[in-house]
Amino acid sequence: MGGIRALDSRTTLTALPSATVAIIMRTKNRTLLLNRGISDVLKQTYADWVLLIVNDGGSPRPVDDLVAKYSEEARGRIHVVHNPSSLGMEAASNAGIRATDSTFLAIHDDDDEWRQDFLQSTVACLKGSDDQGVMVRTDIVYERIIGDRIEIVGREPFAADVSEITLFDLLRHNRGVPISFLYRRSVHEHIGYYNESLPVVGDWEFHLRFASRFTVHFMEGEARAYWNQRREATGDMGNSVIARGEDHRKYDLQVREQYLKDYVESYGVGALLYLTKLQDRQSHEFHVRADQAERKLEEIIDVMHGQNARLERLEAAISDASLVSLLRRRYRRIKERVFHRATV
């Protein structure tokens, strides 16, 4: 099994074998999901990988027992780090990155999945280009846990409009998730590691730094990654983006604020003052035009109501006229028959 224990996330481990791809899998007290995650990696058609499971403050025994179950199939490619207490998602990622030796890196959370050719296709993509990272099209899979089984209840594309990964789009919101991303280890020499001060949105902040320096290739076609979400789950079984939604909003703003301050420190506030005033003016003009459009729409609706009323009166008049005409024709026919009888 090659299980490895560490006192904390900063311990340097040298016993892990080298591989082309190092897969870091973060977990804590959810053996059911971890079991699926390990099985998912073992199904990959590309085999030159090492999997390091970072047990971030969870109970060690269930993880060790589970990994032991796969020892023969894994052939020494699965290893474990146990953090005595939780250090957070980004610290867990950094611990795994520092403890491995590889050309490429992937963060595979224990509850997510890959299509079987994910590694084969993404490794080939990076080996055949100068790009530093590649993201694949991803599906959100909605699921729920019933006892000891996982039931899929729905799915939809994640960021279906994406056709490329750009810094411009990432500035607005995250366009990729860890399970969709394979990248070169060497980028850490230039942009550092994951920000351990962020309990959430750390992957987005890392993607910002990544795209600021390097190109991320986007792989079109069918989904090769599956971001599994459990809307009703809480605690260790929940997804942070759902169970910790308020934290996501808080730290999203914190990241933006810090980047803004860094920009101001280098370039001052002049351009920003101009842009914010310009935005206010454009926003005001937009609202003025929207108000004008709304008033015009109300006028059109009033005219339409008037036209409808006139149409209704016209229809009633036509109906009345038709009735009178019908009665007159019948009256003439009756009068003619009476006259005819009277003259016979």
C-alpha cells in the first residue's frame, strides 16, 4: 500500500515514487466518497501516475483500511498523508504537491470524477504544446447519498458557454474547477502555491495567478470531468460551494479587495477613479434609457388597450348588424310567403 504519515502539511516526504502525473486527493471523514474517488483514478487509461491522499484531520484508520483494499490493484501508486488536525483545503493541496515528484499535477477531490481518458487526453495535450495547463469541458452531476450508496438525480453542463479560458473571464468568476485541470508542476516556481489563508475560493485565486502568466488550453468536446454536488448534504459530506455559500461570497470579495489594493500600490487610484466615475455615468444613462423605454412601453400598452376596446365594440357592432340583416331577410321571406298564399 505504501501508506505514509506526516506530522503536518509542511513535512517533506521522500519515499514517494516519481511519476509523470501526481494526483492530489483531499479528504476528511467521508470514506464512501473516497472509495469512489480511488476507484475513479484506478480506471484511468493512462497509468503513469502516483496518487497522494491527504487526510486533512479525519480519522486515519478508515482511510488506511480503504487504501489497503486497493493495494494489489494500485501496485504501489497510492500513498497517504494524515494531518492530525485540519489545515484547510489549500494547505492540503500544497502538502501533496510538495510531497510528490512529477511533471504534471492534478487536484482530484475525493467526491469528483474523471472520464476514463481524462489523463490520457490532457497529458497528450500538454506534451504536444507549450501551454502550461489544460482544462476540459465539465458536467455538474447532482447526487444524493442514501445509506451506503450514491444516487444520481440530475446533471447539467458547467459553464456551457466556455470555449476558451481567459483571464478576462476569470476576473468575473471562476471558469474552471480543480477536477477539470491538469497543469505543469513548474508553474509553482513562478506563481507560488495555493493561498493557505483562504478557506474557500482558493482554486479561483490560483487560476487568476495562473492565467495572469500562462496560457490555459481548453479542450472542447464532450465532458471529461464531473463536478459532483450534493445540494442537501451538510458537514463533511457537503460541497463547500453550497454548504459554505456565505464564505464563498465573503472571500470572493476579500480576494478582489486585495488585488485592487496591490494594483493601487503600484499604479495609484487615478485610472480607477476615472473608470468608476465612467461606470456610474454609464449606469445612470442606462437607467435613464430604461425609464424612457418603460414609459414608451406603457404608452404602447395603453394604445393597445384602446385598440382592443375599439375592436371589441366593432366586433359587437358587426355581430349586431349581422343579426339585424339576418332577421330582415327572414322577415322578407315570411312576408313573401304570406303574400303568395293570399293571392293564390
